[in-house]
Amino acid sequence: MYAVIETGGKQYRVELGTELEVELLDVEPGQEINLDRVLLVVDGDKSAVGQPIVEDAAVSAQVVRQTRGEKTISFKYRPKARRRVKKGHRQELTVLKITEVRLGTKSAAEEAKVAEAAAEAERGKVAKAAARQAAEDATLADKLKARQVSAAEAAPKTKASPKAVAKPAAKAPAKADVMAKATPKAGPAKAAPKTAKTAKTDEPAGEAAPKRPARTKKDK
């Protein structure tokens, strides 16, 4: 719901919670005032247009503070008369905060309170659900932990096997012994087989034949 009001010769579009600066009013900060000149009120699809004001409409506001607007410069110049006039001005303003927009029996403030209460109740439900879920999660975690502890206690404890005693390493055999084992033992020498054929010479077999002298060209 919003409304269009008139004050200080100007029109403003306002709704619940709006802060606006209007022309100076003879009021004190913190004071509650009623803005009587309500020109238009719109509530959803419904609207009420004043001629010039809406009779059963009302807008209330709270005075926030008195302030001054931005500085404006006015300059007057008259040629050939050596006249220059420069002035500055800051308009006195009043800051208002809209606290109520009413049309007949319908109030924007009451609707906002109902909506806030519903939102608060919803937040409370969500908080309770979250707390309940957290408690259930904690209970489940405790049960799982208890099961793990009971399972660990029920499992048979295996005795640790004694550490194997390291046997001393066998000494490596000496090099001479290794060589002796590797080479076979020498047996009695066997006699050389007798050859059936002997050398052409009449010398007994078994003896080496004398070497023949090499033939030369003269012998040929």
C-alpha cells in the first residue's frame, strides 16, 4: 500500500517506512504528526483518488530531525551599471519517517505487524526443527560410538608373537677350501695306449722318431 501526499506545495509518493525531506515544519524531533492532504491511496488492485483529497485516508509520520538542503547560488548582473549581486541559500528542511498509511479500516502498519509475527513464528519453527535435528544427530553419534567400543572390547585379543631370534650367519668357507672342492682329486696316471702301428723305423714303439733334416735344393 502506498499514498501520494502534499506538503509545502509539493507532492510525494510514500509508503510504510519511507524517509523523506519536506519543507520546514513547526515540529520537534520525535514528534508524531498527521499529514492530512492525501491525494491518492493504492492498495494492490484497488485505488482511491481524491477530489482533491481522499476523505477516509490518513498518513502518519514521525519527525526524525531538522536539517538544511544543499547550497544554491543566485547571481544578478546588470550591464553598463557595474552591478553584481551574488547570494547563496540553503533551504530549511524537515526529515519525516512514515509510520502509518490508512485507508478506511485497512492499515498498512497492522498488516506489517501481522506479517512480521508470521515471519517470526516461521523462524521459530525453523530454529526448533534445527535444534531437534541436531539433538537426534548427537544421539545417533553417541550410539555409533558405543557400538564401536563394545565391538572393540568383544574382539579376542591376539597375543603378539615373540620376536624371532636371529640366527648367526654361517661363515663363508675359505677360498682355498672352495678351490680344493672344485678341483677333482688327481688319480694314478694311466698308461698311454699302445699304438698298433709303429714308425717306419725299426725303433721300438713308444720312442719318439728322430727328426728328418729338411730337404734343400742341392738334394733335389
